[in-house]
Amino acid sequence: RPPDVLQVSIAPRTNAALGFAQMLPRDQHLFTKEQLFERMCMALGGRVSEAISFNKVTTGAQDDLRKVTRIAYSMVKQFGMAPSIGPISFPEAQEGLAGIGRRPFSQGLQQMMDHEAQLLVAKAYRHTEKVLQDNLDKLQALANALLEKEVINYEDIEALIGPPPHGPKKMIAPLSWRDAEREKQDTGEEEAPQQPPLRGEEQS
């Protein structure tokens, strides 16, 4: 299904990012396991489409893969969404404090959580691969439109691949978008699932 995208561009905006997707900000604070899984699939779209289209991958998906990894570990370690681990939650590791203090779980449990996170990512990759294989014509249409225009917006995407199956997306005024972005910067909020998780994202 089409992601909650305002605009997609292949025009570089910095030295690090060769293009980006501007996402709708969200006021949702609770997410189901299925919704988080879909977000992983959405973030994996670029890497999977590279592999399908060119039979090789580049470093361009690094930020997306970081998001996918963070979501998977959050589901397993914080949100209690891995049946084999159970409904337990551990605090997120603080950057720069590695080796300080003691882990609240054993090495064996850490290995189990690593395994569960890897399984989640692998399952999301396979699902994303199937979705793109089943919709290669739409992938090609979007790619051709980007090559022609460099930037496409929500209306362009809807015209190319059809409306979202669950109804039209709620559009917001540019002022509301700027306010949401400013608030995110002021609070230092990241794009990965946190508390509250995943308020807004921007894919590189």
C-alpha cells in the first residue's frame, strides 16, 4: 500500500542523502505489532527494490536499516511482542555508557532476543520482497516518474499506483508540518519507535 508520503525526491538535499521521502507527521501514540511490522517493511522497501531491480545493493539504505533494527529490538526488548521472550521490557541502552552498570538480563536471554530480532527483520524482508515482486509494474511506474520529474508528491503517487486501500490520507497544512518538525527538533525526538514511538519519520 502507498506509505504516508507527502513527497518523494531523488534530488540530493545533503552530501549524505541522495534523495528522501517526506512523511506525514503522526499523532498516534499506540502501535500494534502488525503496524510496527508494516513500518519495518516500508523502511526495507528501498533496499529490497535495489536487490530486485539491479541484483546488487548499495550503502544507500543504511539509515533505513538502522530504523528497521531499532524497531525490531524495541518490539522484542521493550514492547513485549516476542512470544518466546514474553511480556517483559528492558530499558533502552544509553549511548556512551557501554560497560557501565550491569545488564538486567543474562547472556542467554540476550542471545534469544538477538535471534528474535533477526527473525523479525528476515520476515519483514521476505514480505517486502513479495509485495514488490507482486507490484513490479507499480515500482517501475514510480521509478520512471522520479527519473522524469525528480520530485513527486502524494497526488502523483496516487495517480500512478492508485488510492490507499484504507481510504485517503489526511493531508495537513504546511504550517502544521513545520510546527510538528520544530517540536520534534526542540524535544530531540528520534524517528525510531520511542515512548511515544514513531511520531513521524523521514526516509533517506
